Amino acid sequence: MDPISYAPHSLSSDELKKAYLNLALPRMIEEKMLIALRQGRISKWFSGFGQEAISVGVAMALQSDEYILTMHRNLGVFTTREIPLKRLFSQFQGKMNGFTKGRDRSFHFGSKEHHIVGMISHLGPQLGVANGIALSHKIQKRKKATVVFTGDGGASEGDFHESLNTAAVWQLPTIFVVENNQWGLSTPSQEQFRCKQFIDKGIGYGMEAVQIDGNNILEVYTQIAKIAEDIRKNPRPILVEALTFRMRGHEEASGTKYYPEGIQDAWSAKDPVDNYEKYLIDQEIFSKEEMDSIKKNYKKEIQEAFDAAFAEEDVVFNAEVELSDVYAPFDTPLVSPKGNSREIRLVDAISEALKQSMEKYHDLVIMGQDVADYGGVFKITDGFVDAFGKDRVRNTPLCESAIVGSALGLSISGQKAIMEMQFADFVTEGFTQIVNNLAKIHWRWGQNADVVIRMPTGAGVAAGPFHSQSNEAWFTHVPGLKVVYPSNPYDAKGLLNRSIEDPNPVLFFEHKALYRSLSGSVPDEYYTTPIGRAGVLQEGQDLTIITYGMGVHWATEIASEFEGDSIEIIDLKTLVPLDVETLLKSVRKTGRCIVLQEDTKFGGIASEVASIVQEECFESLDAPVKRVGSLDTPVPFSAVLEEGFLAKNQLKEAMNSTLKY
């Protein structure tokens, strides 16, 4: 193992001292945390012992308002950014004063004030979020760099490829730092990847790649500072491989028994703190006595902050507080429709909403496959490039996870973002970003996710099982997401405008078969309609049909055949939040209820609505609540099979049996 060779470059004595002060603090916190873990005063610890030079060097190299996206072993980023130790320890102990109010663990948090974005356990999604922040900087011409960390293990995830490829295509000022510590939990590098070194991967992306000694604080600091300064002037991504070693277990409970004998001793010779201390003493920059004094003061500061955090009251559960933090506050007044109206198709109403919102919000960015010059596969953004430019109407590579992440990054940087899933079916490729990042980030540490994801959905166009699914129920189960599903052009325009206004993540479902087959009267000017409010499409006394999307049109058509019966039809419009009050009022009046969905029957939104109705209206019911959904199979391609699959075929019989019960 080669010793560390320090080159001070043009660093002053004060800068060399500052590097030591920044390096020593996280090491001493590490030592305290390991003791606290054994004492049961914290529940878990992911140690960065032996890797401190990377975090500290990177944080020192960046400007204080440049974002750093961290992972498990980046304690040095938080301390170098001077987060108050008491609050840091409150976070580690799950106290209310912590950044996540006891809702998330250790380093799973961020701080807007300190320009840090914390991780989620899935590791890879951080990379795409960094791209979104860097994209915002590039669009706004802010001349800023963004750094995102990953490990040699995390770099095996698909997000690594998607994010590096996107950054290269868009030439984003993102620094991707791979902390190559040789192990992914218990799996050694040779079982993680076949290339000799990570910098080899840069070639395939057309990206510069630099390898540094991650245990050498001065090399990390000077190299990252040089790269950051360069890409501020000439935006482009750079891959940095920081060679280091994880001296302790992935987390303390897992231990290190799987390490080959002697490997820790060999790497101990390259300890970043011990080596730098020796260098500073040899260069007569610090004396040992001065270092001992620094450590003594740190020890006192750490103990006082830890004890103060420990003395804080334990978190008290309050359901109202927990629920109130799921969504970012939003009370922007509705915009009433005014001016002339005209008959337009659903597809035109959606396009018009996007255009008027782009005009209203000058920082709004639309991203998706083929959305730019081509105008999207459904031509909804046709002409948008001419009107708004390619910075704001962006074609993306085929990488849904990285692009959802980029949309979140834009939001973190203060912009609004819309992502078009070319087909709702493709959302599976971005599922983690949506359900674990977008949905939870405000509840976790108060960061809004100002993102709308447009979801062309539904069957009836003979497109087969991978272009016809109704997958809205996948997301209604995830707290933190809003799910909107209009059935007509008027609501489509007003609800899409409102979704874009809303600072929370919204999945906006648009039925493909209705795009050009359905027209309605729509005001010319910008207006909004409320999210979370259902509509009574037609009033009745004998039966309530609760539905949404294509189901509204099926219900209207078939109800017209029941001349002797009075049928009330409720259009949900929004699945989350659900307008329970309107549903219950209707069912209490009619005494009978059918919940209709295009989605397959089992486990859909109809099941939830039916359950609510049964629980709340039991004494008012004159018949069992009935669910009507499509066949529990994938969506077939053949038009004949597809027609038989759809829920519409079962609705008339369900209405007859419910009315006669």
C-alpha cells in the first residue's frame, strides 16, 4: 500500500489548517457515535471512518450555495457545511428537532439552508436528482456546479447509467463522485463490476473521468475545486473516482468478518486523519499540542451537543401533525373561467393548458421522450419548441427514472417541472423515484416536489398489454402523491393548470382513446378547477354510479337506457385527495351504489370507494355496494378480446341487479 503523498499546491497555511479542522471533527463524531451505539443511545450507524477526506474535501471545494447530494458515509459534508451539532445529533436520535422530526434515520435527510439533499435507501435515484439541479443552473445561467455521491455498489444500479448518460447528452455541470471503497456491504468489487476502474466508464458516455486518492484530503480538495471551477465556466459532467476503503461494516450490525485477513491493517496505513496529522506536524504547520487542544475542544463541543439533544423530549405521536406534513401547503386562489369558450377536443384542451401554464410560469420545464420538435407521440406539445425554446421543452433519452429524478431536482432548485410519460405503462421504469422520492420528500424533511407527471392511459385503442393499462391505483396507495383523472376537455384544462400550480407531486392521467374522440366547450383563457372535488354529472334518486375517466362516458351511455329509473352519476375527477363528502351525500340519497372503473377489478380504486361507502352509509343502503371493473387479465391486443375485457360489458347487468335488489 503506497503511503499518502501530500502536495500543498498553492494552499496557504490557513487553508491547510482549515482542512485539518474540517477533517478532525467528523472523525471525532464517528468515535462518539460508535460509543453511543454500544450504549443504545442511537439505534443505527453507517460509519464513514477512513473515508472522511472525500466528504470534507468535496464540501470545502464547493461554494456554500452549490448543492451536494449525499450518501451513507458523508458526515463530513454536513459538518463542513456547519450544520449545528445539536440538530445533527437530534436527527441521529430521532428527535423532533432533527431535520425529519423523527420520521427518517441517520443521513436520510436534507437541508434547504445548507444546500444538501439527503439520500433514500435506494441509492441510485440521487444521481438523477443532481442532474435536475444542474439543469436548473444551466438554464438559469447561474454558473454553479452540483456534486452527487454514489458508491461502487450503488453504481451498479440502472440509475447510474441513466443519469450519467443524460448528463452527458445535456452537458450538465454535474460532478459524479464514486466513492470506491472496494465493497458493497459484503460483496467485493470483483463481484460488482468487471472493468478495472470506474474512470474507464467515462469513455462510454463521452465524459471526462478523473481518479483521485480519496484518502488524501489535499488531493480531493484541490482536484474537486479545479473541476468545479472549470465546469462553472464550461458546463459538462465529470466522473470522479475516489479510491478509498470502508474500514467498518456497511452498518455497524453487519460487521466485517467477511474481509480478508490483513486488509484493514493495510488500509490503516493510509488513514486520512492520521496521515494528515503527521504531515502537518512535519511541516510545522501544527504542533501535536495544538492538535491535542483542538481535539479536546471538539470533544467537549460534541459531548455538550449530544447531551443537549439526548435531553430533548422524545417525539410524541400526533396523527394530525403527521397527516398535515404529507403535502406542502397550497392555498393559491382558484382562477375562474372568463371570456369566450369554444368546442375543442380533449387533446387540444391539454395542449392549451400546457401552453398557458408555460406562459404563466417562465421557469416551467417540460421533459419527455420526443416532446420537442416532434411534439410528442400524441402531438400535444407540437409547436412548443418554437414558442418556448429547447431549454424549456426538452427531449430526453429513454430513461424514465433519471428524468423523474431530474424533475425533482428542478423543483429543489426552485423551478416547476412537467414530465410526460410517453405511455402510462412506462412509469414502471420510474417507479422508485415517484413512490419513494417524490411522494415522501416533503413529509421527510420539508422539501416540496413541484412536479406533474402526465400519464397517457387506458384501453380501447387495440394497443395491447404494454400500452393500454390502467395503473392509477398503483399510486393512490402512496401517501404524498395527488392523482388526477379528468373525463372531459373542460376539466382537463382546469385540472391540469391547477396541478401545475400545486407544489406537490401530481400524476395526471389522460385517456388516450378520448384524446381525439371527445370534444367539449372550453374557455379560451387560463382558468383552474379544484383538485379534490368530485362532480355530480347527472342527478338521480334510485342509484348512484361513482366513476371517473372513460367510466363516466360508459355510465352516461348505459344510464340513458334506463328510462324508468333515476340514475345519479358522480365523476370523481380526482382520486387523491378523494371527495368523500360528495360520494356519501349521493349514496345516502339514493340508497344504492355501483363503483365503476376501467382498471381490472381486484385491488382498484373502486374497492376503496366501495369500502368507504359501506362503512359510512350502511344504514342508508338498500342493496350491497357493487364494484364493476375489467377482467382480471392483462389488456389483450385483439379488438374483439379487448372489448370483452372491458368493464363496460358488465355495467348494465350490475345496474339491473342493484336496482332490483
